[in-house]
Amino acid sequence: MDRFTNTRRVAWTGLFLAAGLLLGCGGDAMSEPEPEAAQPAVPEHDDYPNPFAGEPMWGDLPGERTFGAVSAIYPAADGNMWVAERCGANFCGDRPEVDTVVLFSPEGEALKSFGAGLIAWPHGMFVDHDGNVWVTDAKGFVPDEMVPEGLGHFVIKFSPEGEVLMRLGEPGVAGTGDGQFNMPSDVLVAPDGTIYVADGHNAGGNNRIVMFSAEGEFLGSFGETGTGPGEFRDPHALAMDSAGRLFVGDRANNRIQLFDREGNFIEEWLQFGRPSGIFISADDTIYVADSESTSGANPGFGRGIRIGSAVDGAVHYYLPDDVSDLEPGAEPVTSGPEGIAVDGEGNVYGGEVRQMMVRKFTRSE
């Protein structure tokens, strides 16, 4: 089929977004309308080449452990890969003995681990210029699933050896006040040390970006619930390009929003689908994990990873989600690659929630 230009793509997907908002989730829930039909093999907006080969079940955890859900993943400067997995399931609050943060070699060998008993639900991750590892604990209250006292609703900063250096937020307490969070989804540290936190993991939640100084002092916040410029419905991912523009994955609004460092809106991009994770490499290549697009939630887009330019928003590649386990004609459930990271060799890593694994994608041509 004819390839959309970026401008035409934004226009068409804007129409789809508007239609989805009329039908879609409201209030505090994130439920979506029931799909009317299964997606085509190549979704309408995803006619791009895929020069990557996927390797499922990448990485060997220490001992007899198996992966739980993974959305927190980020490269170390030395070529290794940090992963925070949810303790063999989708929750760590009842397994305080398990180290949830693990460093892997490029070959998938576990090199070291830490974080036991410190995080209930690891969700977002960032590694700063000093090698410190930041993780968001995005767990909120779930009936019949108690989060241990002092866990949830905060951001934790570890040294590369696992020493706790800082906590942001009020652990165990969901709030809307300055310096409080309600299920923070992601964290990013800018080159000048400013800390940005996406707050929080719910389309009807705080829906804002909170800023702190390098020392953890609250600086301010921007955003509120809505669909307009500078408004959010589940700000789920953060990244920054070489020009200092902040990219926010506004997942339930099916878009990426771009801001300057002070939080002033620049523009929105719809062509990367329904973003759960964003990674921008040093050469301003943008990698976007879409774990949620369905024919009901984001018509015309499939789940998977889209790769393009963070400079002009052009999409170059589409790595479709593996749906080989589905019955013919069945609609994919959400998940697949949600967290996303890229190593120095250009290999792409997708942290998967429902499938409970990391999938590594290697350039095949």
C-alpha cells in the first residue's frame, strides 16, 4: 500500500484518536471498548520493513529463578543491561527475599543483583551518567493484594552496587501533593541533573510530570487529566533527545507529547502508536514500544516496536509483536514489549509483561 508521509499519518491518526476518545475509557478505569474485528496481518499504519530477528526468553536469572513481568529495563554505559523483574510473577511485595534489580551481560548472563524487599512493583527505570540506577515503584492498592508497609508510590535511586542513595515521594502513600505520587510510571534524569517523574499509571490518576532538583528538592509539575496539549491520560514513559526535548508517552491518548525542559508543550506525534516505552539513543534514533494497540484501543496500529527519528518523527521500521500463540482471527490481548532499551551495538530489548520475559532483537540485515 502507499506509504503515508508523516503529515498525512498524523492527520489520519488524529481522526482515529478522536473516535477512540468518544468510545474509550473514562473515569478512573482504563477499560477499552470491545473490539469489533481482529486486526489485519499488517495493520494499516505499519507498512514498514523489519530488519530484526527476535530472540525470546533472553537472559538467565540467578539460581532456579524464572522471569516475572518486565517493564523496567535500561542499558548500562559499559554495554551490560539492567532489568528489574517482578519476582517471577507480577508482584514482589510477597517475596521480600528476591533481588528484583539484575545486571546482565549482552549474552544474558546475570552479573549481580540487589533490591530485595525494597520494591513492590518495579515499573520504570533509568540509568544516569554516574551509573546510578533509578526505579519507580508503581504499585497502588489492589483488593486482596496487600502492598507491604513503606512500599509503592515512590522512586528509588541505587548506586551501581545497590546502595540506596535517594527516595522520592512518600513510600506507601498515594497523594497529589508536592513531592507525592500516585503510581509513578517512569523516571528520567536530564544532563543538568533535573529529575522528571511520570505520575502516574492510571488514565484517571494524577496525570502529570513532576520535576525535582538533582538533590531531590521539589521544583514543580505540569500537566493534568485531559486530551489537549499538555494534558495526559496515563503518562507512561519518558525520554529526552540530544536537543533537550522531553518526550512523554501519553499512552491512553495514543500519542507522544514533546516538551521543553520547563514543561512547555512543543508538539504531539501520533505515528508511533500507543506508547508504553520510549528509548532515544545518542544519535537521536527513537524506539517506541507499543504494548496496547488493538482494533478497539488504537485502530490501524498493531502492537510491537516502531523505530524512527527523534528529530523529525519519521518512522523507519516496525517490529511486530509475536502473536503466533493466538487462534486464527483472534484479537491480541495487551502487553508484549512494554519496556524498551537499546545497547551500544544497536540490539533492541523488549521487556514483556504478559509473557514475563525479555526479548532481544538483533539486526539481521
